[in-house]
Amino acid sequence: MIDWNLRFNDERLREFAEELQRMSGRIGFKVSARGWCYLLEQARMINKDGFNKVEELINTCRRRGFLPVDFVAEEDARAFSGIENPTDGTIKSILKLMCRDVLTGERYYTPDWWDGEDYYIQMLVEKIDLKTLFSPVADEYHIPIANSKGWSSILQRAEYARRFKEAEERGLTCILLYCGDHDPDGLRISDTIRANLEQVAEVQWSDGEEGYDPADLEIVRFGLNYDFITQQGYTWIDNLITGSGKNLADPKHRNFRLPYVQQYLHTIGERKCEANAIVTTPNDARQLVRDAIESIIGDARNRFAEKRRIVRERYAELLEETGLREPIRAVIESDDEEN
């Protein structure tokens, strides 16, 4: 257990950073600073009253160089674009690399995964940790996934709404899967998401495409739910403080007397479970999202694999028909040296 009464000098910061790096090697994916709080709490190194202090320590270690600056998972919204790095190797080595890509070019052809399907799915999660954790599963089913934090952007909402619109026009039933915090607002997220989409329903795209009416969109919240939280033994935070810093359980809060808040207080009490807690049980978390997906489209991976097989087979036929395979192999096997 971390002793908060002792001063965190450089030696203690290094020890703390080394322990986190050891744990990181066992986890196998990046976690946000908040996610680390749950992992350390599960390891009984801290209590939940030390969460904010741990976040500060992690950021201090990143600033001081005791942890890599890219140690934690963060949003890339502020990342620079337009960065160009000089190419390693010779120009001929690039030619050979491109030739190898031609021989395996079927990788660059994306089939219409949703052709012949009944449903089209996208996914929103409330925290970056969930996006990191769920993305490998979502990728298996070719499901777009995003962090809902920061979805005030008109363009971002319009883009995923447009994909739903295009799918509905093809006769597909559209479903938005959602996973987030277990708190009063999180439990009524369907209303919030639909309202956010309605705000961009009248947009016009520069190519003439119109906005999307989400009236027929099915919004399925698959977590975090009370039974799953209890089953996994996740940590409850003993307050209902919102992102704005105000407490929903405070009678002075403007929403305090609304039915959804009162019902939550009556059934759950003045506590919440943050979605970041799910990083402490990664295997069960990924099974949760897999179950949610397969409850809608079954094991679509087999159908998707067949589409990929057809592309791979046809591409191989074209290489033979055009006579490209042998000349390309000759280039690949040639000497790397340039005259």
C-alpha cells in the first residue's frame, strides 16, 4: 500500500515508475492515467481516495522523465499533422518494398463487409481506456469505434450519422452500441445520444448529401451495468459529481429532483462506477463487447472471412493472368545495390 505520508522524492518516484512499467508489461496495452488508478487499486497498492494523487504522480513521472512521456493512453485530437520523416534505405529498396506489396495487394482491397447483412453497427465508448481495450474486438467485426468524449463537434457527429444514413438507405437496420459510466446520466445515454444526433439532422454536405434522421436508430447500452459491476467486483466511487464538478446528489443541483436522479438515488445510492474500472478485467471486458456484437450479428467473422478469401483468390488469378508475378519476383530477388 502506498504511504501518502511519505514525501515522493526522486527515489520514490523512480520506484513508483518502475513498478508501473513492470505492470504495463503484463497488461499488454496502454491505459490512461485514470485507468492506472483502478489497476493499482485492484493490486491493493492504493485505496480509492488516492486516485487523484496517483494521476498527479503519473504525470509528474512523465514530466520528469521517470516514465516515457507516451506511457499512458491519450486522445490524439491535439496531435500534429504534416510531419515528414526522411526515408530509410535506398530508392531501389523502396521499389522492392512496393513490389512485395503488389504480390500481396489483396490486403489493400476492402470488401463491402455489410453487403448481405441485416444490420450495420457502430460503437461509442465513454473513455479512451475502453476504446483501447475494445478496438481489437471491434476490428474483428469491422465496426467503427470512437470515444464519445468530445463529441460536441458538429463534424464528428455528422460523419458517423452519415454512415448510418447510407446504411439505412441500403435497407440495413442501424445499431449504435454504447458502453460508459454507471451513473444517472450514463443510464439514460440513449436519450442524450439521440438528441445530439438530432441537432445535426439538418446539415448539408458539400457533395449535396443531406443529414440523418435518427428516428429509426437503435441505441443499445451494453455496459457498464449493475450486475456486471457486482460480478467483477469493480470499485464504486462514493459521489455523483459530474464532469462539470457539480454533485447530482446535492439538493441544490438543478436536476436533483428529476425522476431519473431520484430513481437512481433510491436504487443505487450516492455512488457511481466509472467505465475505466473495466481495464482491471480485460478478458471479461472483451468478452462483454464480443457478446454484445454477436447478439446482433452472430459470428459474422466467418462470413467476413469468406469475403476476404474470395478477394485473395481473385487477386492471385489476376497476377497469373497478367503475367506480373514472375517479373515482380525478379525485381524483389535482385541485388539491392544501386549503380
